[in-house]
Amino acid sequence: MKDEFLAIKRLFEENGISVLFEENSAKMIGESGFTLDDLAFHCDFLVSLGGDGTLISLVRRSFKHNLPVLGVHLGNLGFLTDITVEELGGFMNELKNNDFSIDQRMMISTNINSLKVVAFNDIVITRKHLTGMVNIEAKIDSKVFNSYYGDGLIISTPTGSTGYNLSCGGPVVYPLTDAFIVTPISAHSLTQRPLVLPVDFEIELCIKDEKGAVAIVDGHDIYELKQNDSFKINIAPNKAKLIHSLRRSYFDVLSEKLKWGENH
């Protein structure tokens, strides 16, 4: 890892781009670093080295700074990190010549247990225990529109539509769309189906189960919810800005990842 970090640093510097390390990453390779807030203040863009999970974490942590993020992946190609370390040298020319795109992806904003929360992929409300089901009342613009009874509910962004949402039967939505995707998890009734809503609406969810529930944000942060706890979901004020090569095709990545068109 240290060699890769330093090789990427040299590559940027050879192309006239100064590099600063975030303090936790710097410790891994014996370098000095900055807090993320200080780093963002001095930088024009941020670089994530890892997989999609690493990039999502960086986007959420740097949300308030509203900086573009370049994802350089290690290992298998991701939906979000599409530039390899080997391809980075060629991409430097594209970067210097402004021959790249910055995708703007909507994010979700909410307050859970009085804490401000942003999500890049999804917010999942599910049962606390393996047994039983959870009951969730859903409102749109303060009007009740459904009561979900089952294993839980996913509120996904279009970017997150290819994640847990897809495995639960939800639709794939083009990532530059602004929309909420509401997908029940193993609903008790077969009439409960995924729903795509414009972001003009405000979604409110209320836990009706006496056992409570948990809210899981981007598969990482977990918040406990009690009976009658509720929270409102809106589009976040900032969007995630992802730097991509113009040679990248979302539909090529989608086809490769989901193995569309293959004979079985």
C-alpha cells in the first residue's frame, strides 16, 4: 500500500499537481498529514484510493466541503471507481486538458435521533431481531400513503439503486437522475411494490412496531429507533461530485457488473 500511495503521489507531482495526505492515510505510510477539514480547505479535489466503499466514505465525510472526488480503484472494478492505478498516468493528460466529466449524484439528507445524517447510497430501516417483522408508516408531504409490514424498507438514491435495492427487486435508475426509490424488503403483502418518487416530495417514516427498529445508513452507520420514532427524508443540499474519464460508459459498467446479455 505504501508503495502505491507514493507512486501515485509522484505521478501527480510529475504532472504539476501538489499532493497532501489525510492524516489517517499518512500514518499508514509514515508520512505527515492533515485533518480532512484542513485538507479540503487547501485542495481543489480529493482522491480516494480503494474500492466503492472507500469512495462512499470519503464523499460522506467531505460532504460539507462540496469538492470533486476522483476514485482510483484497487482490486475489482467498481460502479464508482473506474480508473485503475495503471490507467492513472494516461488520465493525467485528460485531467490537465479538462478532458473529463464531473458527475453530480444526488444524496439523501435526514435527521435521525437529532443527528444530521447524509447518505450516498441508501437508508435501510429494518427489524432489530432475526424473528418477527417491522411495521413502518410512510408519509409523503405529511400525508399517509402506505404502511409497510415485513423485513424493512429501503430509501435509495439512483446511485444506490444497483446495491441492496436491486437485490430486493427494486429498479435500476440512471445515477444522474434525481429521484427517491422506495423498496420494501420481503413485504408481508404481495401488493407492496417498489416506488420511484420525485425529490420534490418529503418522505416521512414512523416506526409503529413496539420492538422498534434500526436505521442503517450506507451499510455502515446504525441508529436504533424506538416505537413512534419518525424522521423525514429530503434531497441533500449538496451533490456528490465524482470525476470520471470521458471514455467511461455507465452502461458498459452496468452490463459488465450485472452480466447482462450473457447466455446462461
